[in-house]
Amino acid sequence: MQGSWSTCMHLMKPASKQGGSSKPEHMPASKYGGRNPTSRVERLLRERELRKFNRTIHLNDEVGDGGILEHDRVSVESGEWVTVGDDEILDVVAAAMRVASEGLDDQDGGLMKQRLLVVANRLPVSAVRRAEDSWSLEISAGGLVSALLGVKEFEARWIGWAGVNVPDEIGQRALTKALAEKRCIPVFLDEEIVHQYYNGYCNNVLWPLFHYLGLPQEDRLATTRSFQSQFDAYKRANQMFADVVNHNYEEGDVVWCHDYHLMFLPKCLKEYDSKMKVGWFLHTPFPSSEIYRTLPSRSELLRSVLAADLVGFHTYDYARHFVSACTRILGFEGTPEGVEDQGKLTRVAAFPIGIDSDRFTRALELPQVQNHIKDLRERFAGRKVMLGVDRLDMIKGIPQKILAFEKFLEENPTWRDKVVLLQIAVPTRTDVPEYQKLTSQVHEIVGRINGRFGTLSAVPIHHLDRSLDFHALCALYAVTG
């Protein structure tokens, strides 16, 4: 996770405009300019260059003449990181942050570790109520959960909606207590807010727009009314998230907001405390300015996101589209580092998400995983295994994938008994009519292809409408190819 996402959390402070060069590393240029921040961190740790710094450090003094910070300065005061200079310094700041997060002696002889408040729409657990004051919790599946499991440099707390309606105080207290053991803090949203904010504005407006599907088409009056009511609910929900963050915030915490559900959150948090270190990361594409400008609330959302200190995207293109939207819609200045408005700089950068590779390696050594791999290889002996693991969502293109597989079997008869497609389609938004239609469509296509090319002993497509646990997925990944 290691490289780019780790760097993302270490840079949640706008760069000073004084001194140093203005290289386009942390906005839409090359990701690291050929450098490897992780290796730099390891080197610095081995050399122990940053071993003896307290709450205030002048790294140029620490390195001395001829060192890597001969002419620039990086200071750390009361947990606020201020970077001055070029990309070389940013790597050093990341190293310093890593050292701090692993635990350093403070002035009182205690242990220092930076707190990270991860704020996302959903908590990484599924909650099931067993009794009036009893809940059972289970770790959820999902890309964001998998990605953040690898973040170990910070003492993390996860803030989000538990995915269930809990109207009574007894249930809320019991769930809050149970979640505290998992370092999770719940945001309680009522059913109407969830319907308007989550099902409405997030999934019916922002999600399709950000994936270039456009806005839902209704008659003009109905569309205007639904947009406004859903956007109002969206802002109310974001304020509810902000209230929980503010209640749990401690000076020096880094607040990391995630995804299109919480675009209004940075503004709410900065209104509470302008010195709060806030980052916002988008896990979907950000569309071109021509597409984004069709959104009625386009300007207000952009201004809200720009309240953050650091805005992150998966790719350079998404970051470029965001800066272009701010320039063309708001009239702000795009710079190599991000977006500037009257002297206030919001840094914009690309941080491709990674995985915790060590976790997969360790899992492959477990006996139950090895046994599962053996069973799968015996079952599909002599056949090439192709695997798809996706949410059952229009964006994922599952019907198109299966139809392409059918085309392959049509044009390559010799492969019909030598290849098998395993498609894991995790159900989502099952109460939305469009997703119900998609489920039926996929089932119909799979049934037709299996009936056409299958035999009594084997079928070309194995399709599952459910999620699998991590160990089962590791076994499947191991037998593909």
C-alpha cells in the first residue's frame, strides 16, 4: 500500500508557496518522478537520520552541511506538518511521518502515534441485532476495506454508517459499545435520510454521472424537485458525519474522507476547525468538465471538496479532470500542485490504490487454503480457469463480459471443453429496480450459454450471486491462469 497511499496520508497539509521549486509531482504529473518513497523511508530508517526529533524539528540542522536538505527546511510543530521545497523534501517528510507513527518518545517519555480518522459512508463491519442490547459484527467485503487493512502506520478509527436503522437509544448505545471494540464509531442515519441521501443523490445522481452514464431522465419538474430534495438530504447527512467526527476529534488527528458520498464533508469539518488536517479521496473516476458541469450542484460540491488540504484520485486523468472542472466552472487557477483560490492552495494528486500483498502470501500458506486450492484444481483439471470478482453493478460490465466469453466459445470450438469462467457477482442495491433487472439479465445469459455449450458433466460458466470470504478468494486467485 504501500507507496502511494501511504504518501497520501503524509501530505495532508498544503505546501508553502515560499522557497523551493514548483515541480508538478503532486498534481497531474508523473506519480513519483521515478523515485520510490518506500525505499527512501527504509534507507532513512536504517541510517536513523530522524531518530532524535521532538515536537519541533529542523531537518536541515539534523542532516548538516552537504546533506539532502542543504538549502531547504521542513518543520514539525505541534503535529502540524509544513513542507517547503521540492519532491525530495516530500519523501523525507513521509519518512519522518513514518518514524513518528511507529512510536517515538515524546517530551514526557510517553509514546507518540498519530491518529487517523477514516470517514466513509459505511463502516467495515456488518451489524446484526441479536437482542435489544446485543449485536453481532462481521468484517465486510469491499475494495475500500481491503485497501485500508494495509494501513498500519497510524492509530486508526473508522467513522461511518453501520448499514442498519437503529431508532432507539438502547440499541444505539449497545451498537456503539460493540463497535468500539473494533475501533469503529457509528453515524446513525434514519431511513428517510438514507433513502434520499444514499439511494437518491449518491447512487442515482453522482454514481452514474461520475461513470459517464449521465443524469437520470425524468420530466423536468419532477427531476428538479427530486434533485433538490436529494441534495438537501445529502448535505444533512454529511453534516451528521461531521458532527460525529467533531465529537471524536483530538488535536493533531488526520481526518481522511472517502468517496463521492462525502464531498460536502471537508467544508463542514473546516468550518468546525480551520486547522484540522483533512484529506478527501475519490474511489471512482472523476468525469471530464463537460460531463461534470451538467450536475445542478456542481459549483457547491467543488467548493466543498476544495476545503480539504489534500484531494486524491486513483489516476492522473481523474486528477486532471478535477482541476479542469475547478478552472472552467469556478474560475480558479490550476497549478502544478493543485488548485489555488486567492492564495489558498488545495493540493491535488494521484495515489493509485494498492493491496497488502503480504496478507495474500500468508493466506496461501494456510492449510485450509491449500486444501481448497487442491479441490479446485482437481475439479477443473485440464481446463483453463478464468475468474471474475465484481459487484453486480451496471458499471462492472458483467453481461458484456459473459457475452464476450460466449463469442469466444463460438469462434473457438476446440476450447469449449478446455476453459471455464468463474464469475462471482456480489449483490448490491437489491431494492433498486434497475439492479433487479440486471440480476435477471445476467441469470438469463448464463443459463442460455450453459444450455448451449454445457454437457451433463460440465458447464462453461459457474456463476455465484454472493460474496466469498478472503480465504476462498485467495484459493480462486491461485488456480487462475
